[in-house]
Amino acid sequence: MRLFAAVLPPPAAVTALAAALDPLHALPGARALRWTAPQGWHYTLGFLGEVPDGVRPGLDERLARAAHRHQPCEVRTAGGGRFGDRALWTGAEGDLRALSALADTVRAAARRAGAPCDEEHGFRAHLTLARTSKNAPVDLRPFAAALTDHRGTWWRADTLSLVASTLPSSGVPGEQPAYTVVAAWPLGGPADRPERGAPGTAG
């Protein structure tokens, strides 16, 4: 199973961000972008990649402990930027030190559980909004500039979620991965079991 650990913004924050993006959809080139679905918006704490089924019990146990060690923090979406001409994102502001510390603990927990963890990129609080296509390049600078003054709704990051990412299989251009929450733990909560184990939708 292809997994990543994340914190997910609540519905009110998602609605506010979606409204803030409305003007961007009118910019030149907007239709050529592959906009991410609001229900899948998330801040990745650690990308784990393909995790063998046999690793999951130990991974879940260690992630529960990781969540137990950290308290909830207040954050909101803020500003915007781009990764070259590949992706458009919005950042975050608030208690980013706490969020970064949580990411560090999550990555260490994954390594100790034997789960592959992306070590190439350190934690950077960003939520991907859109991606470009190789066949239809778009200048992302106007989109990033339009988000400079964006400040979203404050929300309480109080849950560590383990999310499964299912890659598209239809072959339809621009199709998005499907994200499913497979386990979640309250920050500062019990260290022995997940808050919920039934599949859900990220975001």
C-alpha cells in the first residue's frame, strides 16, 4: 500500500481556501492546469511510499506513540509559491515549529518501523493546489503572485492521519490519485490505538 502521513484541514478551512482560489481560475492558462481536488488537500508530514502489509502493525503502533507525544497546534493556509513550473502551492503560518517537530517524529517512527521514508526532502509546510502538464506548460508566476496576500481560516491541527494514495489506472489524462484515510490518531491522545481505522476520504 502506498502511504503518507499528513494533517488534513477541516471543512471550514477547505471551503475558505476554495473560495480564495476562485479568482485564480480566471487567469490565463488556468484551464491547462491539473487542479487538485479540495477533498484531497493535505499537508504531508512524511511520504512513506509502498509499505508492505507486514510492516503496518508496527508502523501504526509507532505513529500512535508519535501522535501521543505532540499537542495540537493552530495553523492556517497562507501565501503561495511554486516548485519551478511543476506545481503551485499555498503555505502555512502559525505554530510551524510544532508542525515541523511532529513531522520529524513521524519520519523517525516510520524508519524504526521499517517503512520506506523519503529522506531526500525535509519538511516544508505546503499544500499542493495545481500541477502543470508536460504537454501544456503554464507560467505559474502569476498564480503564485495572486496568492501572496492569502490568509485562510485558522484551524486546529489535532490529528495525525495515515493516508493511502491509489494511483490512477484509467489512463485518462489529468486523473488524480485517490486518497483514503486508513488510520488516524489524536495529537496528545492515547498512544495505544487509532482514533478510527475505517477508510475515509482525505481532506
